Amino acid sequence: MTGVQTCALPISASSVNPIDWKLHNGSFRFIMPVKMPSIPGFDVAGEVVDVGENVTSFHPGNRIYAMLDSRAGGASAEYAVVSEKAAALMPANINEKEAAAIPLAGLAALQSLRKEARLAAGQRVLIIGASGGVGHYAVQIAHALGAHVTGVTSTGNVDMVKGLGADHVIDYKKQTDFTTDLPYNVIFDTVVSSPFKAFRSVMTEDAVYVCTLPNPFLIARTFLMPIYSKRRVRLLMVKSRGEDLRYLTDLVEQGSLRPVIDRVFPLTELPSAHALSQKGRTAGKIVITLSE
């Protein structure tokens, strides 16, 4: 092992996140440039085969999962080296494919709701893109936190979102606004297809808007809004944290969180998996298998 606080593992499964193909098509070239050639992917699940000399949390034979903390990824490969601080033991009640579907998207949902929005029991949250990779975890996490959850999705995914714990579901193909009887304390937008002004009428006076896809207008609002309003805009930069993964592990083992897998591709069909992700119509996650 080259790192004293790292673990080596053959990757059993990984998953696709939009940032994978956005990094490689140049969408983030000004803020997160990628030096080619590079290996895409951030989510890994597998069995530890070796550990660094200072690693105390894991041992060879442990089943772990993680979001890689390298800037460009590296999960679409046969082996990975994972920081001890980034990894966690897999939930005992799921397999490698399901575990690989969790890290980046699950961490994004958790950190958005718990850290950025500080969502509390009894609050009302609106989740845009509630059937997507991040959104379907957000629905379950918000429900577990005791919030009243409204999810926004398309007609075909309404029942799925209800089944994940949403108290109310808005079908955006039938309802074009976010009108509600009571305003929301938190807006979690995983899609960012509607302008911020579309949410003003349904937000409490001190509501928090969190998004995973920042643009110049939202970046400006994070600085300007505190000058004239109690409302806040938060932009998530997801962090690889084993501590947060362990929180998600507990939810999974308690039956409060489950990954939804849309499709599974072998590594040889990674371009097809990326193409499917780019369509933006998946329900849950796209998983990549590297070994059976």
C-alpha cells in the first residue's frame, strides 16, 4: 500500500452520477478541469484486500463502500484505493450493487438537507426531482428526519415517490406550479429547471433554498439575499465523508432508506450508461458492475 491511511479493494460495483460525464465532456472545465486521460466515476463498493499501516477502522475481508475523494474520480476500474476517512462498512442487509448506488447521491441528499438546510422534524420540504438519483434519497432522508415531504416528479414515478415516504406528490406534467396550502421551510432543487422566482410564493419568510446545480444567478443570490431577506440560498458541494456514510448505513439497516436501481450495466457498456444518464429520465440510480 502506498498510503498509510488507505484501503485497497477490487471494485464489485460502481454507479453513474451526472458529474461523471459532465467532467469528461468539459461542462465543468473552468471550475473542475480534468487532465486526460482519466477514469470517471466516484462510487465504489467491494471487499478490502489490503490496508495501509495506520488504518484501524477496516481490515482485509471487510465489505466497504465509499465516494472516492479524488478530484476526477477513478471508480470505473477494476481496483480502487480509498481513504479510510471516506469509507464505511456496507449495510449488512444489502448487496454490492445496492451499496454502490448510495455514496455520492446519498451524501448529496443528506448534506443538503441536514447541513445546508438544517431540516428539522415538523418542517415542510419541497423536493424537485424526487425520483432521481439524489432526489429519491432526499425523500427518504427527509421523511426519516420527521419532515412533511412534498415531491415533484413525472406521472410515471408518482407511486414510486409516494412509496418512498412522500406525504404529497406533485406531478409536474399535470401541475405547472408549486402551489400549496402551507409554505415550505426548505426547497431542495436537484433539477434547477425553474427560476428561483417560481418558488417565492411558496416559501416561508426564513426558508432555505438548496440546489445541487449552481448557476451564476444562484451564486449571486447566496451573497446578496442576506442583505434584504431572511431567506437563504445554499449551493451544495458534496463532500466524501465516512461519518455521513455511516449515518446512511444506519438508515438502511433500520429500513428507513433503500436504493432504487433503474438499470445495471457491465463496465464494458459504460458509454451507454452515461448516455442514459444524460437523458435525465432515470428513476433512481444507474449501477455499473465490474465483477459478479
